[in-house]
Amino acid sequence: MKKAMTKNRVVYREFGAPEEDDTDQNQVDLPPQQQNIRIQATRRGRGGKTVTEVTGFQTTSENLAKLTKQLKNQCGTGGTAKDQAIEIQGDCTQKILQILIGLGYKAKISGAARP
């Protein structure tokens, strides 16, 4: 008597299942008017270098990468997109605020008051 072979039988897997790693499918892509964006200049954990953090995005990784590229070009600096947030080198809070409001986002500067 032969046993029936199961199609998706996994005997050993060292790391998580690749089907569970699709994070873009679980992300909500809200229009800019419905997103509350916070902009903050910080030096925490960066060796004294000032970085402008833009947080609060609820969009896909592709849209976040496009927006990151646009902000980097208009600010004339480097930066990156990490964990649904954008980091731009230097203190560009006012410039980023104007750009995001122009794109239709609800954005605010958070943190300490600036003179």
C-alpha cells in the first residue's frame, strides 16, 4: 500500500515562509489628503549629524521611494526611505513642509520650536 503524497508538505524550514513576507500587499495606500505627516529634525543616534525625519506615511514602498527621490532632488541632499518613513540629510524641515503641502499632504513640523 502506497501513501498519498501531499503537495505542500514542508519537512524543515530554517527561516520564515516566503509567502508571509509580502508586506506591500498588507499596506494601505491612502491619498495624500488623508495622511497626517510629521516632520522633525533630529541628531539622535547619528553621530551628531542632523537628519530630517518625515513620518506618518500610509502608502506602498514604491510610492514612498518616488516621494523620497523627489524630496532629495528638491532639497539637493541625500536621504533614504526606511520603515514607512523618509530620512533627508540636513535640516530641511521648512522646505519639506512646503513641498508636502504643495503635493496635498497634511503635514506639520513636530518637535522643539524653531526660531
